Amino acid sequence: MSLQDSFLEIREVRSWFPMRKSLFSNKETQYVKAVDGVSLSLVKGEVLGLVGESGCGKTTLSRAIMQLIRPTSGKIILEGKDLTLLPEKELRVMRPNFQMIFQDPFASLNPRLTVFDTLSEAIRVRHKLRGDELKAAVGQLMIKVGLSAIQMNKYPHEFSGGQRQRIAIARALAPEPKLIIADEPVSALDVSIQSQVLNLLKELIQSMGLTMIFISHDLSVVKYMADRIAVMYLGKIVELGEAIEVMANPVHAYTQALISAIPTLDPKSERSRKRIVLQGDPPSPIDPPKGCSFASRSWISHSPKDAKLDGVFMEVKPGHFVEVHPATVENHRRYLPDSKFETQ
Amino acid sequence: MMGGEPIRQLFFLQIFLLIALWLIFGLSVRETEAIILWLLVGFKFEMSLLNVENLATYFDTRQGTVRAVDGVSLSLEKGETLGIVGESGSGKSVTCYSLLRLIPEPPGRIVSGTAIFDGADLLQMKKRDLNQIRARKISMIFQDPMTSLNPYIRIGDQLIEPLLIHKICNKAQARERALEMMNAVGISDPIKRYSLYPHEFSGGMRQRIMIAMALITKPELLIADEPTTALDVTVQAQILELIRKMQKELGMAVILITHDLGVISGFCDRVSVMYSGTVVEAGTADDIFYRAQHAYTRGLKKSIPSTQEKGSKLYTIPGSPPQPIGPKPVCAFAPRSDLNFTEEEARMKAQFLEVQPGHWVEVHPASVENYKEYLK
């Protein structure tokens, strides 16, 4: 993929947060390395699924892309413009182009604003409409997300969870964005409501030609939505590839564990099935251990010396990238015939 | 209702046998007493651990009376796992809160029903007696580990509270047991973590603390209200595995409440599906997952994303769950059903029938395709 046709280019983005030490301590400042060197690129109209546990940095990454927090280093290039270099004023002009849908529809809508207030504010960012024209635009938007225009003067508490998420989606669509980041848009919803919202998102992507980063901790949902999947672990991308390829042939041990955690509806096979249950919690992102961050939770045997070495992020198949390390990939010599690792 | 009939028959059979023995063999009074005692013990052993019949809990609101739970029957044997599945608002949580009388009264009120646990009715019991059961014989895990721990109290002190309240042991012993329990639920370095505050724990660890707290008194019944909903998929698997392990060790019964059918396949022995305050289908896990009859159960199963082909449109159950206010409809699911039925059929009364031994379904033209087989 050449640089020209990438719509969004994320290069070596780091987002570190300094930890406050005591006032007179002269120790070096420690950092929470929430996002630590992430590179991704999206073509127009693509849906990228970003998967990972809570605390792996997927929300921080999305906020960095949205410029809600300025990243510590790295470039975020949207349609040829580096957002990290733009001053606040110019960024404001750009903002309607990229919008976000948040996880919790109960917290992300202002309870004191009616649906009309919420949506009209977002529409007026782009179009200076008034009166009946504005009302008509709000009504159209509501119909687009599967609500009826009569409900325009209601407050968020009068809606169910699924309907609220529809309002949040409508608000994100109102300024006619090109890029949408959906941060766990369905995890707060019931399973039966989830599929309604997923259908809606999929329809909108197709009809409006949106580019989307779809964040979730649930691979079964991402598999359905995304063209490509990026798996994130402790601030880094550990596996990236076509959704079908990653689901069918996961290479990284962490991806394998995520896939094995998807429950099935077959009690008989479920009872006998051996799930990969990861041990413990991910290491803390405050000065994370040197070398492979997954080594402490991996079930693949590796020498302790290797755990201190970094993995190699490489293309194992065309378009399929994996962080290869003795602790993350079984039989790593297949990909790294003469590596520095001592594990055979 | 379920399982009640055979037990009663068995009991009468035993009485009959006793009288026969007394008449034919002319046993002495003392011998007869011994046999009666033996039979009673036998009878109690046969009885289920928990037997809920026709439970109804209403809430009085400004909009009218909400029939949150409307005639729910459940039964649970010792060591068994029961799954209760339903959408939010179907009354699954209220059912379990009612059992421990955790419903705020008013606006809530338990209108009818019995809940026999260990031979006593939980719903009629004095508050003082109920407190002897709460957290000792029946423990509960709540949905949100972030809000159900007290942020001002150290983890250790919260953990040993049930032991101290029930005067099971002294503080030093309680601490020992808490450390053991923290180890058992997979919290490393328990001695250091014992004196930490909840905010210093991750979500998965907090949920493990909740489980440790619920199990520290070795209860006979654990009620887990969506224990994994707030957690990541990988941690979900860990927590379910943990509950199962502890269940085996302690031999306790578990009621698992969830909105996700996927979570409970392979975990539960029996499953009850709730809709709009009533149980619409109940049976063994195999009954529900392989031979589901009710249109709602089938819809729930079909709407899970992992079961669907990529690229196709996801199946959804049309409409949204009804508000259980106002007069009770003959079949609450009828407005959302995708089955074909005439208006005349829609007026028929739904019946909760045993379609296969142990497999109960609310049969109505709108809910079961071949209803004519069951409804006369």
C-alpha cells in the first residue's frame, strides 16, 4: 500500500503519562506507557477492528487519534494533514471530519438536553440551518439511525439503552464525518440489542462510505464488523491482518487465547473443550518489563533469558503481521530461522 | 411445580408402606418411630435445596404497577447449576433479589409466592432469621465489582466481615481464612493485598474478591448476578472457570443470571429463560440449546454475533421488550414474534406445559410453531 492511498496513517504513536512523584524526590519520573509505538494505516472505506483487554491502551490510542489528548510523539496523518502539528484553531476546523461513538450511552449523552438539542448542535457545526430546516435535518438523521422523528423532543432518560446508542451514533454522523472511531459501542448493551446496533453501523458504513476504527474486547463482534483486525497488548500492536485470516489462523498466543474465549452455543463441545485461560493479569504499563510483555502470561515454554529480549514485528504471510518471540509464537524458528533467541 | 409432584407421591407411598408394616408385622411403637424418623430424613434428603413457587414482585410507580416478576417458579437441587437468561428488564435480577428480600419496600412488594430453602420459607421468615441465612447459607455476587465494594474499607476487612458477623470464628482465624480464600481465587501475594483498598485492584481482581467474599462462609447456594458482564472476554473465562472450581470444592448450588446465552452453555445443568417477568422456557442445558421450542429462546440464540456468518445481516428480534404495566397480556411475546398466527389464535391463553420430561415451555400460537401438538 503506497502512502498516497492511505486515508489515515498512524506512525509510531506514543502516549505516555508522567506519574507524579513526591515533590522533593529526585528520582526519575516514571511513565504510564499507555500507547507505546503504534503504527497503522487505513484506506478509505475500511473498517479496522481494534481488539484488546481493558488497560491495553485501545481507548488511549483512539483519543490520541481524535486529538482529545495530544500524543507524546508520533504522527497522525489524516488525508495528508498531520493532526499532531495543527494548532488548536485549525484543528477545530478539521474536527467535523472525525467523530467518536463512546461506550456508555448512559454517560455520553447530556441528560438535560433533548434529542433535538443534542443533534441540532452537531448539525450546525457543518450547516448553518435554522427553524424548520433544522428540524427537518434532525428528523432525517433520526430516521437514518432507526428512530422516529416524533421522539425529537424527548430526553435521553426516556429511551432504552439501544435507542440511546442510536442517538449517540446520530450525533457522531451529524457533522458528516469521514472517519468514525467507535469505542466499544455495543458492550454496554444486551446481546439481543447488540445485533440491532451492529446492523445499523454496518449499513451506515456501506451507505455513507465511512472509514471506521471499531474497538472492542470481544473478537466475535469484531469479526463480524471489521475488514482487518489489529490485536493490541500493553500499548503495542501484536498481530495485524485480514479479519478472516486472523480469525482462522491466529499466530500470536494472545490472539489464540482471545479466540478461544469466544463462547459457543454447543453445551456438549463446550463441556469437553479445553479453553486457553490466561494466567494472571497483564503487567502494569508503569515502566513495563523489558523485553516481551506477554512472556509472563504465556503458556509456551521459553527460556527466561529470551523473555528479556524484544520480539520481532514481522510479516508472516502477505498482509499478516505478528510480533514473533519464543513466548508468543509456537515454533518461532519457522519465521525466524537464525534469530538471537536461545529457545529452540 | 417442577419436581414437586413425584416427591409428594413418594411421600404418600412411604406412609402407606409404614402403615402396612405396622399392620402386618405388628411392630412396636419404638420401632415405628425409628422408621418414621428414617423416612423423614429420607424425605428431606429428596427435597430440593431451593423451591420457588409462583413468586410475584410488583413495583408501585407513578405510571402504574410494574409487574417485574409475575409468577416465577424455580427449583434447584444440591450442587446443581441453574442459569437464568433474559434481556434487561425481564425480571431475572428482581427474582433473585426477592429471594433474599433485597427489594426496597416500598416501592417494591412481594405479592405472592413461596421460596422454600432448607425447609423454611424465605419470603415469610422474620428478618432476624433471614439474616442468619444471608451470606452464610446463601451468598450473592453482584454485577458491578466497581460499585459493590466499599471504597473506604480495606479489602481484608470487607472479606472477613461475613465471618465476624455470623461469629463463625475470631478475627485472627478469619484473617487466615481470608488469605486462604484469596489464594484460592487466584490473587497473588495475598498478605500484601489484604490491606489494600478496592481502587488499587483491577476489575477482574475486584470480581475475584467479590467471589472470595461470597464463598468465605462456604454457602450452600451462590447467586451470581451477571458476574462477568462488566469484564473482558479473557477475564470472563477465568471467572467462570473459578466459580466452577469453587463449586466443585464446596459442593454448592449456583444460580447464574445472564443476558448472554453463550456464557452459560457448558456451565449450567439447567436453564430458565425469562421474558417480561415470567419463565417462558425451562429445561436442561441440552433442551435449551438443542431443542429450544419458544420463539424467544430461538431468537436469543440466533442473535449472538459469534454464531453468524460474516457479511450476512445479523438476526435481530424485532421490537423491544414490553413494559409490564397494565393488564397482563395473554402472551407477552406476541407483538415481537415472527411466527404466523391469526388474530383469533392471538387471543388464546398461553399455557406453561411440560413438552418433554423436564422441558417446560409457555405454549401459545405466537411462541411455539407447532402449538397444536400441545394445546387441545
